[in-house]
Amino acid sequence: MTDIKATSTLPNRIVTLYTNDSGPLDFGGGTRCPHCGAEGRYVHYFLCNDGKIHAAMSGCIKLFPHKPTTMSKMAELALGKQQDIFDENRKSSGSVPRKLASWFQITVDTLEKLRNEAISMSEADRIICEQYNRRHNWLNNNGYGKFRK
């Protein structure tokens, strides 16, 4: 008998865009998994390497393989920083609102264009990798590099 290796035919997950909490099942909340139909609370919406946004609950999201790439690292950084700045600006009502660094803003804009199918996956990957390298070079040139002499 030959060994059969299981391979996923599902696209690779790049970055989780957001998570929707539908409330506890005990109190009439909950929803169904868009992937398998199971009942649950949290639905994760994520971008995959096919350029489409998929959704699944916590158990099913593991079926979409995630292999970190330069694009996924930069996308996670940008979306995390965007959320941090949003939270900070919401708390401080009287001060001047902070903005995203340009490389993060370009990354977020590129993800939005990809989501709206205005650009291809390869074009988005190229733009985001350029921004990753731009940020990396700036950090190294301004004393934030790990191996600065």
C-alpha cells in the first residue's frame, strides 16, 4: 500500500484582515462558518494568494496554509499599525491625529486595491515588497538596524 500525503487545494493565507465577533452562542448570538457551516462566534476574513478574500472560523482557518512571505509580513505590520493609530487617535480627542508612515499607508492602499480587484496579485506583491525594502533601508540608515556597526 502506498502512502498518500494530504495536500491542501485551498489557497495560501497571506494576512488576516479582520475578525467579526457575532456574540456568545448562549445569548442568541453566533453565526455559521462560511467555509463549512459549523456554528460559532468568531469569523476571520483573510486575503489569500489567489487575490480573493475568504472567510472561515478559527477551526477552519487552519486549513488555509500560511507561509510567511515578505508581503504577508509587511501587510501584518501595516494593518497592526493602522489599528494602533486608530485606537490612539480615538482616545486622544484634542490632539493632532497621528498618521501612518507612508510605506504602511501605501501597503494598506495596495491591499484595498487588491481587494477591489483593481490590481493583480503579482502587482500587489511587487508594490508591498518595495515598501518593505524602503522601510528596511530607512530603519537601517537611521540607527534602528539589528546589526549596526
